[in-house]
Amino acid sequence: MLNWLGGFAVKFFLDTANLDELKKATAWGVVDGVTTNPTLIAREGRPIEEQIRLICEIVDGDISAEVVARDAAGMVKEGRELARIHKNVVVKCPLTRDGIRATSALSKEGIRVNVTLCFSPAQALLAAKAGAYIISPFVGRLDDVGAIGMDLVRDITVIYRNYDFKTQILAASLRSPIHVIEAALAGAHIATMPFKVLDMLFNHPLTDKGIEQFLSDWEKVFHESHAAG
Ligand code: E4P
């Protein structure tokens, strides 16, 4: 999506595998893609191939589906199978030695990989060098252990810009609207968030108060004059 300056606008992904949430959010016209992980897929109870296919019918954008193998050969095999589900599927591999090896192999085959569970700039460098399509730094989980998670997004942005890496930075594990704003300020290409956080982005008490005021002023004149007429 190009912005008004001809650059790329921040993309909003939904971090869920729940079909009702995806339908509700896509109706707002602001969802560019979806991230899932084994926890989110397991929560819905369907086999991953089936769940990802259903998600692809709802959202027309990159849909991340994660491998569950721990060894590189197993990840490559699963990755190929996941990529066959739909052209929009992005294979998610964890940031382990085997995950980076699988990322490198899948990327060479033209399969797009989202490298997940990134907690350091050094790990992000490895992912970019392996040809990752997306790197996913986990902001909230770093905050949980007393670090400033968003610093990781800021550092990766600088490092990738220094070398013109094409890997997109996806700020993950976002827990609040402030996280989304800070990810955009840091220059992340994508912010993925649970439905609850996307819904919270709408809220402002002055918007509600303003609507009440506008409509009551309108009603006072037009409703009463209609009634009189
Ligand atoms: C991203 O791809 C992950 O699925 C997700 O953002 C993890 O978020 P959590 O730390 O809130 O579980």
C-alpha cells in the first residue's frame, strides 16, 4: 500500500486465527494481513491447513502460518506444504539455528518466510542475511521480562536501513494502542495486534462527546422544525 508521499504505509495485521474476529475487523477495511502461531491455531481446534485456508478466504493479504517441526529438514517439508495452501501464505520459522537454516533453504525456493520469536538485533541480522521476508520482534514479551521491547524494533530499523535489507519489520506481541503508535513511530513496516487492541484504536472520549453534541444540536433545530411543519 503506497502512502501519499509515494512510500509504504504501515500495515495492520491481526494476530488471531479466530474467523469471527477476522470477519468483524476486515469489514472495517483496515486489515492488511494475519499472523498466527501454534497457540492461536490450537485455540480454534481445526487442523492448520483447514484453518489457514478459511483465513485466506476472509483476508486478502499475507497470512503467516507457523511450522511446528524443530529440525531444519522437518521445517522445510512443513513450510513447502503450508506454502501450497494458498499464494498468500507466508511460512513462519522460529529464530533457532535450524529455523535460520530452513529460512535460507525456503527463501532460495521463493517461499516467503516470517522469522518469529526474535528478541535481539543480532538475531534480526541473522534472519535478514538468511533472506527472510519478514522479521518478527516480540515487543510485549520483552516488556514482560523488564526490557524495553520497542527499543528492539528501533534498533532493527536502523540496522536494516544501514544495509538496505529488504526484510520487513513486523512489530509483534503488541499489547496496547501505545505499542501500535510506538511501532509506527519507530518505522516498523507492519504492526500485528490482537482484535482487542485493534478495536481499542478507535476509542476516544472526545469523539463520543463530539458526536453527542453535534447530533443533539442538529435534532434541536431540524427534528423540532419537522415536527412543527
Ligand atoms: C506474532 O506473530 C505472535 O503471534 C504474537 O504477536 C505473539 O504475541 P503474544 O506475546 O501476545 O502471545
